[in-house]
Amino acid sequence: MKIQVLGTGCPKCKKLADMAEKVARELNLDYELEKVTEINKILSFGVMITPALAVDGKVVIAGKVPSEEALKETLKNICG
């Protein structure tokens, strides 16, 4: 599973990246975390507001930092 945090490096982007890594570890996911900071790459996902989170190339969260529980539920639903 490839988890991508889309954002320019703002505090909210860093928080989302840290939370995504923590939750993925708690769920024992086999994952790779990538931080996408280049504006053109972020726009290629169709994201206009950061931070955003994509899993395997599909944006699942945009424009906010969810609660840890909400992020956990999102990743659980994706992983089956």
C-alpha cells in the first residue's frame, strides 16, 4: 500500500504525515509513506486544498487533518 501525503510542508501537512504513519503502524499495514510536496504533482491528483491523503494514487482525504479515529476508519475500510 502506498500512502501519499500531499502538501507543501505546512504544520498541518506534517501532522497528517505523522498521524498517517502512526495509524498505519497500529493497523500493522504493509505500507510505504511518500510526502508529495511539489505543487504540480499535488494538482495532478486534482487536489486544490492541502493537506490531502492519497492511498494507492486515490485521494481519500482533502483539505483537513482528520481525527486519528477517522483516519484509522478510512484506512481500515480501504484495506478491507
